[in-house]
Amino acid sequence: MTVRAVDVGRSRVVLIGVPRYRHADLPDLPPVADNVADLAGVLTDPAVGGFPAAHCVTARADATVPEVGELLHDAADQAEDLLLCYYSGHGKVDDRGELYLTLADTNVRHLAFSALPFGAIRDAMRTSKARNRVVILDTCYSGRATAATLSAGDDEVLAQLEVAGGYTLTSSPATSPSLVRPGERHTAFTGRLLALLREGSRHAGEVLTLRDIYRHLRARLAADGLPAPQQCGTAMADSLGLVRNPMPKPAELPADITEGLESRVPWMRLAAVGELGRWLAGADRAEAVAARTALEKVAANDNPQVAAAARALLDAAPVRTSPPLAVRATAVLDEAERLVTGSTDRNKDLALMHVAYAVATHLPERLDRALAAMSEPNDHFLVGLTKQICRTDPDRAERVARTITDMAKRAEALGSVAASVYGNDPQRAQRLFHEAELDLATAEVRSPDWSVAALAETAASCDTRWAERLAARIADIRKRLETMIAIGAAGPAVRIAGEVERDAAVLLPVRESLPVLARLAAMLVPVDPERAVSIFDDVERTALGLAPAALEWGDEVSDSRLSDFETHARLRTRARVLGDIARAASASDLDRAERIAVSITTQDDLRMGTLVYVLWKAEAADDVRVNRLMDAVERLITAPHAAYSEADLLAAVQVVAAHDPARAERLVSAATHVSTGCLLATLAIAVADADPDYALRIATGITDTGWKAYALAAVAGRLLGKAGADAEPVDPASTDRLSRESPGV
């Protein structure tokens, strides 16, 4: 029989899970929340299911019967190839034997009015024009469920599960319980279903058919001492491939191993088993699959000594899952490239830049292709690319830097390469630094101070005296002093501190000297904490005591003579000064930083930027402070007529997501004047390291093609960064939601 993969573009999936119930007669099922969330992640994962996020909808945990019905009928109307409905929660059977799927507000005494009749699902399936209709139930249909039981009941219930022209897979027979094992993240049935979809099966082909899934689950559940699943309507079970099979095709065993395994001499078979052990522990997954298959046969059929050796190797083998992180990340990257190929989206080049960033370090052979796809790489991007690859491939980084046409930016890029090679080749570094300095001298920019400062700060890690000579060329006094502080942090802190403190007091007005002195104090914390605290105290006291008139540019004007506009301008200047001081203090004194940040009461946009920065510096363990700061940021964003910049909002989403992704999603929903695609991309990137499944669900759900490709490429880059340990064994307990890898997203 010919097997074909599902056409995901013409298919629809509805996921329903009920982890919490309002009525005491129905105990809560916390693992159900992870059931639906992780199943959605697998089905929309480009490397596994590939369903567009818009085609895979999840009902709200507290959805009502009408809401679920609307989701089902919408999906039934739209599906042309596959219509799949998954439900996890309590099932109930009324006194007439009719099966009901309970929802959050179901009252067991009034099932007909508060629960979803399975017959309604069957009717929606029957009326759909979808070629294939599949129902998966991880549920109970008992007269009375207990906290540890998801199903038990009458055998006649199975008769109701037949969907005309479709396929139904249930978690257990009507007479057996579907278990929630203590300590497991998922219910027993769905947990093993997810493991199969993520890891694949070496007994299946390129796709996992419904029959493959049923057979695997039946064997796996039985091996674990759990109730066997049931299936109804098997006509399409062998022909429909639901997802890709991540398990690679086994490699062919070499003749010497095959001959050794077939030898009549036990020690030759033992030698072959030893060679299989090396394959099993190696990095090549196809070889590992072949080795495991062969060792399992030996363990089951050979003499006790040889079988024991095979079992020992199997038991000691590193735990792996498929696809490994790098494979999955590469598939995500491919999808990002596919989305923007031939696209005219305004964010196309932004997405391609992140494709290039992602491949530059981890897949360098693809970098030229990524660069060729861009219409014209800009100099800002090339500087970033140079900095990214200069540690791993300084020669290529130097070549990229020399393609930059803006001399100031080229100097910045060459300086980064120089710093990266200084330890191994100081002469080359000195030559590159000198060339960068010459580029700055010929740069056609009106005010090259930022370029000189960037080069000086880069050079400080190699030669502080040369960096100081560069900094002396900076015309802007405040910028020069701030650069000197950065140089001081690289070594000569005490000497430079005295010079900067003196010059700030003499050369700068109060409004500019205070932020400089605050930075100076932060730089001194590691080497002279008492002096640092003294400077911080003076700066804070002066800043909080400033009257608006004292902030005017050299003019002693009383408050009474200020116009409203002038007063507003000076209040903003005061708020900006306080914000700069709070940022500097946050590196060493969060109490002081927070105190100063909340003192900014008249300029919400400046206050928010400062609060977000302090939150970024806060330790996750300090949950009281973190929650207090997040509350303050959320109030500013959700306030009527909220005033904040796009940059501050993006920073808020990014920083809040590190502590509370759900709250960050609320911020995205509350924002009105920033592109939703941009915000969602920021959120996806922010959570990628901690929760790759969640990040990919967000990224694949973005409707704007350019922002979606940008998010996928950036998330793929994060995943590739985590993929270096792919060939190493990992403690399974540490993988948590990254259950696609051991290592692995």
C-alpha cells in the first residue's frame, strides 16, 4: 500500500485539554496542560509535523461547549486533507450510555447541558469534506474517576467512538484505566505518544503512519505495564503519514561486523559486539540506530555471555532523541530561508541577516549562500557579522571587514578582529589596530567620536595605554570621559578614576557630570567599594535635589519664569539624568537603582526604560524585586494613553520574558502601536534558550512573512548555539521540555 504524508497546508488540527475543573466531582489533571502545549509544539515543529501554527488551534483551558463547537466546525469547514481532533481530560457516561467529554465548567449532574457530547464531534467529522478524519482521545469515561485514573467504564462505549470514514485512537480499553503516573510531565498515553513523535521509530519508514503509531504505543505501554490503547476505523491507518519519522535510516553494517556476529565462535561474536558498542556511542545517528538494532537481537538470542555483553552496552548507551538539536535547528533555518526566497516583504533582508548570523558560526559552509540571497548587505550588518565570527574564524572575519565601505564602521570591525587575535598573534593585532586608526583618520563622517570610542574600548583589552591615546582624540567631553571609564575597567581603574572625577567636575555642567560620575562609581566597585559608595551617595543626593531651573544650559532662570514647555523640557532632562544614574547603579546596587528609577514620576517613557534596565540586571532569585519591577512595567504599558518608545517596549518584552513568558505575552497583546509580528518575534527569541518548543510555537504563529522568517532564523541561531554537545550523552532529567534531545529543541 502506498504511504503518503499529510498535506499540512490543507489540513486542520484542534487540540482540547482540560487540566482544571470548577466542580469538586471532577479532580484536576495538571499534566493535561502540558499534553496540549507540547503536542502543539511537536505538530507545528518544521522538523516533525510541519503544520502551520494557524492550522493547529488549541482551545482555551476554560473554554465552554459553544466555544469548542465553533473551533471544531471552523476546522471541519476548512480541512481538505486531514481533520484531527485531540482531547485530554475526564470522560463521563450518562445513564443512557452516551459518552461526554467534560470541560472546565462541566457539572456531572447536568452533563447534557455542560459537557461536550462525543456525538457532536462525530457529527462535525462526518460533515467535513476532509479526506481523512482522525480523533485521538486520552480520556476517561468512568462512572466515577479518581485523581489517578483517566478512564474506566463500560465496554459499549467503544462502539460510540467509530467515526464514519475516519480513525479513532483511544488511550485504553473501556475496562482499563488510563493512568497519570506521579512525577511524570504528561499523562501516560500522551507522554509516550509525544516521545514517539519526537524520537521516531526505527521500524517505520520516512513518515509515521497511524498504524505505526498504534503499534508502537501498544508495545511501549505494555512494556511499561500500562493499559494498551484501542483503535477504531483502520481503513486509512496504513496509508496516512501523520508526521515525519525523525529516526534516521540505519547505516549498513560493515562485512567484518556482520561476519563476526554470524560466527560460530563466541569470542568472535563478542568482538563484533564490542565494535557495535563503539558505533552505539558514536556521533553518527544512523550508525547508532543500526548498532542498537543489532545489539537487541544479540541480547535476545545469543548465548548468556554474549547476550550479557550486548545488554550491558545497551544499558550504558547515552540517551539520545531524534532529531538532534542541530538537525532540528537546521530544519527551522531552512523554513526561514524558504519563506523569504523570492519574497518582496519589507523585512526580507532583516530575516536573511539573521539567517546569516545563524549559519556564520555553526554552518559556515552556508554563509556564502545566505549573503548571496541578500539584495545588498549593509555595513552595519557586516560589522555585526565580523564580530560574530572573529573568534572562530578570524581570517574570514578580516575578509568580511575589508568589504565594509564606511571607513568608521570598517575601523570598528577591524578592531574586533585585532582583539580576537591579540592573544595568539600580537603583531597581527597591532597591524590591524593601526590600520583601523588610519581608517578613522580618513572617515568621512562629521562626528567620528562614537567610532573612536568603540575602537578605544575594544583596544583596552589588549593595550590600555594605546586605548587612552585614542580616547584623547574624542572631542565630546562626556563621551571621552565615559570611554576612559570603560578603559579603566580593563585595568588602570584607580588612576583613571582620579582623572575622570576631576575633569567631570570642572569641564561638564551638572546635568552631564552626574551620569559620568555614576558610571565611574560602578567601575570602582570591584577595586574601591568605599569610594564607589561615596560617589554614588553624592550623585544620588545631588540628582534628587535638582530643581528644573538648575538644568538649564548655563542660564540662571527662576522656576517662576519658565514656560510650560521649558519646564517640561527640563523635567525630561532631570528624568534622563536620573535614568542614567539608575542604570549605572544597577550593576552593583539594585536597591539604589530601583529607588532612583521609581523617583522618576513625571516622564513615563523615561521611567519605563529605566525600570526595564534595572529589571534586566535583577537576579531571578530575587523574585520579590523581580515581580515588583514587572508589575511597574506592566502598569506603564497597559495604562490609558501609555507613553513609551518602540525600543523600550521591545526591551520590556524581552526582559520580562526571561522571568515570566506568560506576562510577556500579555504585554504583546496590550501593545497597540508596535507591529505584533515584531513583538512576537522578540518574545520568541527571548524564550528560545529556556523553552525552544514554546519559542517555535510563537514563531510559527506569526502571520507576517518577514517577521516570521526573522523569528525562525533568530531562534534557529539560538538552537544551533546549543547544539555543540549533540554528540555527548546528557542526563535525561536535565532535558525537561527539551525532550527532543538528550541533548536537544
